Amino acid sequence: MDAFHFEEYGEYVQDLAKRILMNRGVNAETMLDCCEKLIERGKKTSDNMLLGFAYYFRAENNYILNRTEDFLRNIMTALAYLDASGQWELLTRAYNLMAITSLNRGNAPFAMDYYLTSLKYCQNYHLHEMGTIININIGTLYMNCGDYQQAARFFEAGLALLQKYPEFPGYESLIFSANIGLANTCLMRHDLMAGRGYMDRAKKTGQLEEDPVNLLVYRCFEARIYHEEKKYSLRDDAIDQISGMMHMEFPLMDIFEDIFRYCELLLETEKYNELWVLLNKLETFTKQSGIHNLEKRILGLKIKYYKVVGENAGYLQAAGLYYEISDMMEKENTYIIGKMLNIRSFLEESTRRQQEMREENEKLQHQSQTDALTGLANRFRLNQEAKKRFEEARANQSAFGIEILDIDYFKQFNDNYGHQQGDACIQAVAEKIRSMQDHPGVFAARYGGDEFVLIYTGYTKEDVEALMEELRDKIQEMGMEHRYSKAASVVTISQGACLGIPQEKDEAADFLHLADEMLYQIKKVSRNSLKVCAFDPKQAKSLEGASDVDLS
């Protein structure tokens, strides 16, 4: 699990994180101690990254030890911190563990909800390895629920991801799991030919000689398909091989469904001795796990066995235990469902708060980039947009134009009509300038005071002149009285612009300097007029320092 890095932290935190990863599933006491220290540090510094990481692995440890209540409490705490700190892979793993916990306790709907949530994060954040695992797990869930068509769809999705990313850790084992899952869906639908095809693919990729778990799963499926094919001699050979493997220790939680189906085959084929040995092994495991749903399923098989062989005493005893476990399960499920609903409510509330925070941040960001008086982009946003559009034009060798304008005789307007009317004048002009952004490739901003800037991308000189004239006419047609103007009896503007194709050494500020020079020149001749020039780098450099305008 090399996706979790703490390079930005000091040696103390890095050492704790490494020890947690090294001791997970190996030394629970050491791992929990490191988690506690990391949580203590995270709380002191209000660090969501540390808290999410530590609570997740504390929850995972409780999951391994089958401490359900401690697992749920820690995983619920971890989820909020993981989401807040963007630790998406651990978040998908958390939902996966919650799904497995729900499924083992007989709550398939909850399990499906958590699997699908995990899969959504995998897709959104391109977590392809976890996406493969989740697809296979969902396929297994659908298969256990009897929906073999849907199961096959998810197994195929897992295989498709594996084909794209053969570098995944455990690639061969994942390929095996997906193919044996597809083989099972075919067997359940009595499509033996297709089932054997997937079985052969699983054999080729499962590294059976090196992986005894995959070998046992393969042998269990092999016995079942031989039985369906009525190849009873080969079926019995497979059963003998499985019986020879029963002295070994296996992670039965991971392969429980495969073993359970094999037990059903033993009961059907009257292989009672082999069945009895395996049932006792499974019964010991399920009692140790404390998972009543699995205990109940094993007891159900035992009841069928006692009934077939005529052992009434064993049958009655198993039936009584079955009732007791069913009653315990009902109480446990009520408790677990309550916990899961609390988690769901907690997550929804957490999601709502985070959405509010995102909206508030977006609002603040918008405010930081918007001129308060006019609602146009401000100087900060102008600098960002000018740089971006200029670099794009330079890369694409397309035209870039920039215009600077101001309101004619605005000081006289402000001094005589008052500041409130002056603000109203700026707002009215800004509204007409804003409308120019309806043209593609046009961006407008307030530069300061009564000055505004427009950027034109992808336009010819004639196009820019036409757009400038359109804006000039819109301002004049407002008919806003200006008795103190020497240009007209209404509010007007003067405009200067520069246009060209940016080259390697050019800067957006060079274009703005020339645009400002055009504005200066046209105002000397006549207000309520405009002037556009082609970009000349030598002339632009000569103006540096002589102009107040700047794009930095």
C-alpha cells in the first residue's frame, strides 16, 4: 500500500505511518499504539489527513479482530476525516469493509449501497485497482443473490479494468477471481461450455501451484462442474484432492461461499464423511468469528445432513440452535441496522456541511475576483485571464487583442453630479461592456476608476474595430446626460486597442502599453473616438515605464 505519503511531515509522523503499514495484520498491539499516537498528534494540530489515516487503520484492525462495534465506531469517525482530507483510496477501502461487514451479517442491501458508493469514488478519482476489487465483490454479491446476469456484468467490468492495467499488485489473483466468478455464474445457469471456458482461463492465470487458496477454490469449482457434466469419476478425484487439503489453514472468510457450495455438492452426492469433516471445520471457524449469519448457514446444512442420515437427536439439537441463533441474529441485525442508519445520517450531514463549505469558498473566490461596484472581473482576475489567453494565443499562433477605454470627462461628471451619480454612471457603462462578452472570445474587466479593459481572442483588426464601434454606440445610445462633457451632451467613451499574434518574447503587458498609447493619442485628437494599431514590439518596449497601466 504505497499510495500514502507523508513527506511533508516530520520524522515522527513519518515513522508512525510506516510502522502502522508494516504492522497491519501482523502486530495489532504495535499498530494500535501507533494509531493512538497519530490521533493524538492529529487532534493537537487539527490535521484531517492524520486523523483520517489513523482512524481508518484502527477500524481495519478491529475489522480483522471481528470487533464489530469498535469497527463501526472508528470507521464512522474515519469517513469524515478521509473525505475532508481527500484520501480517496482509503475512503473506498472503508466503504468496502463496511460492505463486507454488512454482507457477512446478512444485510445485502446495505452491502450493495456501500459497494456502489465505493465504486463511485473509484470512478471519480480513477482508483482503478480498487475499482477492480469492488466490481468483483459486487459480482459476488449479485451471484449470491441469484442475479447471475448482473453478477456477470460486474465480473466482466473487473476483467476489463485488469486488461487495461496489468501492472496491478496481485494481478494474477484478481484475474483468477474474476474468471472463477464468471465460471460460477455460467454453472448456475447450466451453461457448462462457457463455464468450462472461464474455468480454463482461471487455471491459466491463477498460479495454482504457488497459491493454495486459489487451488482450493479451483478444485471446489472443478468438482461441481464435473458433477454437472456427469463425469463422476473425475468429480470424485477432485473431492479426494480437496479432502487431502483440509489439514491446511485457509482464510475461510475469503472463500466461504466457494466452500459452502462445495458442501452442498457433498450433501447431494452423499459424501457424508467428507461433508462431516468439513462442516465441523467450518463450524469451529464460524463460532470463532462470532458472525451469526455464517453460523446459521452452517447449521442449516447440518440440519439437512441429520435429516438425510436419520439422526433425530442431532437434528433436534441443531434445530434448537438454529432457532436460538435466528433470535440472536434478529436482535443483532436491529442493532447493526441502527448503527448503519446512524452512519448514513452522519455521512449525509457531513456531505451537506462540506457542500455548504464548498459553496461558501466558491462565493468568496468569486468575490475576490469580482469588482464590487460593477460585478465585472476585477484587476486580479484580469491579470489571470490575460495571461491565460495570451499564452494560448502564442501557442496557437492566433490573434490576441486588448482594448483599454475610459469615460470621457468623468471627473467633471463626478464633481458636478456627485459621487452617487458617478457610481451609477460607471455601473451603466459596465453593463454595456458586460454585454460585449456575449461575443465569443471577448473578456471584460474593470481596470480601476472609470477605466475598463476588454480582451479579444481570434479576431482580425477589422473585427475588433467593429466590436469597439458597437460598444461606443451602445454607450452613446444610453443617452445618459453629461452637460459638463466637451465631447457630447451624453456620456461617451474613448477607446484604444492593440492587436497582433504573440511571439516568444512578447508579453501581454506589451500589448496593453500600446493600447494605452492608442487611447492617449485618440483623446488628443477627439473624444468619443477609437484607435487600433498592429502590435509592434519595438514601440511597446519604448513605452515601458512611460505608462501607468500594468498587467503583472
